[in-house]
Amino acid sequence: MGDLLKLVRGNGCDQKFSSKDMKSGKISSPNFPAPYAELTTCHYFFESIGDGRIEVEFDYFELEGLGPGDSTCRFDYIDVFSVDKMGYRTRLNRYCGKKIPPKIISVQPNLEIVFVSDHTKIASGFSAHFTFLDDSWRPFRPSTPGCGPEILSGWGGVITSPDFPEPFRGGTECTWLIKVREEQQIIVNIISLDLGQTSETCKDFKLLIYNGFATPDMLPEISMCGQLNDYSSSRRQFLSHSSRVVIRFVTSQTNVNHGNGFKVSWTAVQMPEDGPCGQFQCGGGKRCIDDMNCEPSPKYCIHRSLKCDGVPNCGPFDDSDERKCPREIIIMTASIAIPSLAIILLVVLVIYCYRRKRVKKSTSQEQPLTTSHRQISRDSMAPRGGQLVMHTSFIDVKPVEESDPEIDPDSLPLPSPPPDLEPVPSLTMDTPCPPPPPPVAIATPSPVIPIDNGFMPTEPKTKSSLKKDSYSVRPKHITYEDKNVIIAEI
């Protein structure tokens, strides 16, 4: 670039313009509007301070046109060069003839225009005006509603499509300009992407990322559509070469499936070679040309406020800014504590149910037999109208077995008469029936409560308890038959 600056001396043909001195101006060919001279070469050099750009628009243009068999403007022409900070030039285009060239916007902070004429023909030349562009410049149309702020600055942030995560609307056009400090660069990380079906041309829906100043004629550094899984890990991150990035989201009015849109994060980073960090030093990840060819990435320096913010800020394959965070510790603790607590509660519940079942079973075994099986009915001992009525209960302690025969009540022995009753005299057929004896007062016996001496089984159930609780002596009138008295029948 040193040689170039020596050519630009401000002598009316070679000129230099800087954004330090002006915001806009005009240039023209020598002697304009009179014809320019033959064998002329003029350099017009534009220098923008910082990361600015230059816009040039021609008002009048008339040079020698194409000759027979000429397709490259070999005679009189204008060359437009982009010049980077190191002084390297890249020719953008060449113009000749009478057609006014399109508006020119530099892709680098510096721009050079070279006018050349030969010795054959001359013409009136050209006239143009230029403007130095800063952060207030808008290369595209205003964004549609719902896109949010168009200019973003600071240490980092998140950009989403309108209505995200709901489907976006057709006819959307959003532009975001990210501007950080001059010594910083920008990392863009694609977190979520759902723009309908993948297309090679991304005609209907597309997410575009530009490095530096963007113009409608520029090709984006990244053009994405479809689904995030359609792209390799290396294509989901982008590192700018300057302190400026433009992100655009453009959709058509088509009625095809729109998808849920996108979500990206951006971070201002400082390179390690630019000096001590003083904030948060990333652990370092890797940069990949594809999924196979990778190399370690620098340990970027980011602002400490971005640590543990839930967003990846340290570049591809580097999550050091999201490690050892309180949120991560809480999640790990909960993932261990909750299953352990559930197991403890389950064990306590099992023990409780087991003990309750044991107590219930023990209580049912200790309950005494009902008094209906232990006492003698006082009414069964009282004679009525010359009848002897007796009532008793039996407890069969023999376990029930399928082989035991059914007990016939008629086969049971007759009970012995009470000892205090007088014997009944023998009677013959000739003996008249004596009058019935007066009622005898019999003391009511106290209920007999059996003593549990360990021989009264509680299990298993006896046959008597399953079929009939007791056997009763049913009363029957005294009859005379074969000189015997039948007293009772069981």
C-alpha cells in the first residue's frame, strides 16, 4: 500500500480521500465535462477509518466503448479495487462504454478506482459522488415488524426469528447488524434451525450471514435453510474476520410449511495474541473444515458476564463457559437426591405395611372365643312340664381332614342324668300315671370359662367350627315303651 499512497498526491488526477476529513464528496475524470486526454491514468483512493465502508454512485459516464472482437474493455475503462488493511488489492469489476455502472459499495475499509485511457479515441469522461459509511448505514430495506432491534452491540446476545418457537410468517425480511469493538471478532453459533424442507438453492426461506459490511450484491459467508441436522457441526458456527457481522432472514409468500424458525447466539471474542484476557478465558475447542479434519481453536477471551448464562459462547466444541455453574450443580444434586429419596420412601413404606400386617394378625389370634361356645345355657337346665331338658356345647378340637366322616347326631351317647335327681321307679302297664312332680328349683350354674393351658389350638379351624357351632339336646315328651323311659334325644 506504500507504493499506492505515493501515486496519490492530490494533483488533480491522483487523489486520496479519508473519512477523517469528510463524510462525502465528488470525483470526475480530468477536464470533465470536456473530453479527457489520451494516455491518461488516474488513481482515486478512499480510506475509511476503522471498519467503515465506501459507497460510490456515478452520475455521468461516457468512455470509449468495446471494439470489434473486444469483450474486456481493452481501450478506455475504469477498474474498481477493494483494498484490505494490509494493502492487498482485489479487482471487483471493470466498466467502459456509455452505460452507467451500478452503485459500488466496498467490501473492505479501503477502495481504489483507476481510470485508464489509450491513444485511439477520447470521450467526455465520468462524474460520481461518494459517501463514507458508518454504523448508521442500512444496506437493505427496513425490517418487517416483529424482527426486533436492527443494531446490536455489547458482549453477546441471542437472535431469533419472529414468533420463535412458533412458525414464522411468510413475507418476512429481517436484518440485524452486530457491531463490537475494533479489536474484537464475533462468533455466531446456530442453536436451532427449522426452515421447512431443505433446498439446494434455499429459494423460499433462508438464513444469511455476512462478514463485515453487507450489500445486496455480496454473497453471504453462510446460507442455510431446511433443518439443523442437515448441516455438519463445522457449518453450525461462524467466526468473523472483522468486528462487524450482518445476519439476514428472508422468506417468501409461499404457503409451504414454514417451520419454527431459528435461534442463534453471538459473542464478542478477543484473540489470545491480542494481549491478556482480564475477563473469562475459554478452555479451547476445535475448528473443523469438515467432520474429519479438525484443529484446536484458540482459547478466546469473553466477558465474564457470559459465563453460566445458558448459551454457548466459547466457540465450536467448547462448553467451558457453562461448566461448574450453580445451575449444573443443582441439576446434578437433584438427579442423585431424588432417586435416593424415592428408594428410601419405598423401603419405609414396605416396612410400615409389613409391621401393620404383623400387628393385625397377632391381634386376631389373641381374641378369646365367644361366650356362646363356653357357657351352659341356664334355660337348658330347667325342667318344664315333666320334661327333662338339657343343653350343652361341644368344641371339637380335631383338625379338619378330608378323610373324616360326617358326624351323625343320632349316634351320639345320651347324657347322664344329674346326680341330685331321684331315680324314676319302674312302671308297668297297670300302674296309673302319677301326677307330675312339682318343679324343682335348680341353681343356675356359673358360666364355665375354659382355661387356655396351651392345648386349645387356634389353627387350623376345626370341623365343628366350619359346620355347626354346637350340638343341643332337644326336648321330647316322656313316653312309656317296653317298660323303659326315654328321657331325651340328642
